[in-house]
Amino acid sequence: MSSSESAERRELRRDLRREEGRERDASDAAARRAVWIVVLKVFPYPMTMTTAQFAVGTVFVLLMWTTNLHKRPKISSSQLMAILPLAMVHTMGNLFTNMSLGKVAVSFTHTIKAMEPFFSVLLSALFLGEMPTPWVVLSIIPIVGGVALASMTEASFNWAGFWSAMASNVTFQSRNVLSKKLMIKKEESLDNINLFSVITIMSLFLLTPVTLFVEGAKFTPAYVQSTGLNLQQIYTRSLLAGLCFHAYQQRVVVIVTSVLFFRTPVSPINSLGTGVALAGVFLYSRLKRIKPKAA
């Protein structure tokens, strides 16, 4: 290991210790998400960490079914084949998100992910023939404009982080379009909770062999200790974040918390762009609920 790499790792370990103190005072869901970002920056293996997320989720699902907290579904082979494409894009969506979070500021990643409505409208029109109302189209304009403004003034901007977040938008919205297009036949036991649980398990099986091939076995105790990182800290925070990694859907909370948590430098123009984009998302969500009147 070179002296520069050693110094960088020491600095990252100091960051991890600082975040340990901040974690106690931050709100649970957002704080654990933020700690996950620290882990990603200290341990820069997004495939490994995404696999760890799915592994924790799978254990939780199996415990839920075993203890009858939620009834285990009965799934046919044809249903599994229909769910497979959803699991594939779900896997890629989470991976791209983690790749972006490891490259740019957390707040910037989630600002870019505010573009999800744009891709939802575009893909629904292209593949489902669902044409948006003029009001919905107008609500997309501040979203696109706000993200563009925030991107131009973002201190942590780099293309790898930007395009990873954009790819996450495309894959997650493709999942939503696919779910409508395939119209999976749901038995009574295959509700939304069980559908998501099955997708999580399938994602684990899909990503694990790819992770081992591309990144190798990087999450073993021996490897983590060889990097000089605190094994208990990395494992504990990965477990906590894995349990909570679906509990951060309130994007405004995540952006504000991450700016405060990481003390991310934000210029007035950057704040304006983020605010405009989020206002557009809010407007979009309201307008989508308005059903067009029948002719």
C-alpha cells in the first residue's frame, strides 16, 4: 500500500469515527442512510455493498415468513418468470444508486433522482401508451430545470456520479412500467409486501455471482481487517443501513439531513435548483392524482 493510499485510508477512518458521533443525534432513517454513505466512501465496493443490502433484506424476509409475521406466498413458476425482469431492473436500480452515492454528495444524488417523474412520464408514454395531461407535462419543466441548475453549480459534480443516478432513475421507472405491462397475476397471498420480498430475494441471487466475479469476496472479515478498517463498525453500520435502506423515500428529508450531516457546501443557486426540482416533484404528485374528465 502506497503512503498516499495509507493517508487516504486514515482520513476515511477518521471520517467514519466522526460520523459515529453525529449518528446519535440524527433522525433514525436518514442517519442510517447517511452512515451507509460513509461506509460506501470508506469501503468503495458498490456491488458488494448492494449485495449486502439484499442479503440483510432476504434474512429479514425469511424471518418474517418463518415467524408468520406475514403469510408466505404461494408462487407458480410462471409468476416467478414474470417477476424476474422486475428483479433485474430492481437490482440495477439499487446498484446504480449506490454507485452514485459513492461518487458525489448524497444531496446531489437525490436531487438527480428527483428526475424520476420525467422518466415515468416518458417510459409510460413510449411503452404503455399512457399520454400525460398538459398539466403533468408542465410540472416536469421545473423538475428538469431545477436538476440542471443544481448540476451546473454542484461542488461534488462528476459524470460518473451523475450518470449513475440517471441510470438509477431509468431502471427504477422501467420496473414500474414493466410491472404494469406484464400485469403479474397476483394470488391472494402475493400482495405488495410479498411481491417486494420475492424481488429482494431474487435480486440477491442475481447480483451475488456478478459481485464475486467483478469485485471478489471483499466483505470477509480477513479482507476488511487487511484494509485497516474497524470490522465491527463496518459490519454494524452495514447491518443497520441494510435493515433501513428502503425507509428513506422522503427525498426532502434525505437531502436536508445529508447536507447537515455531512456539512455539504451548498451555494444559493444550487439550493435554488434543488428547491425548484423538489417543488416540481410535489406539483407532479398532486397533478397525477387528478383524473381527467371523461369526454
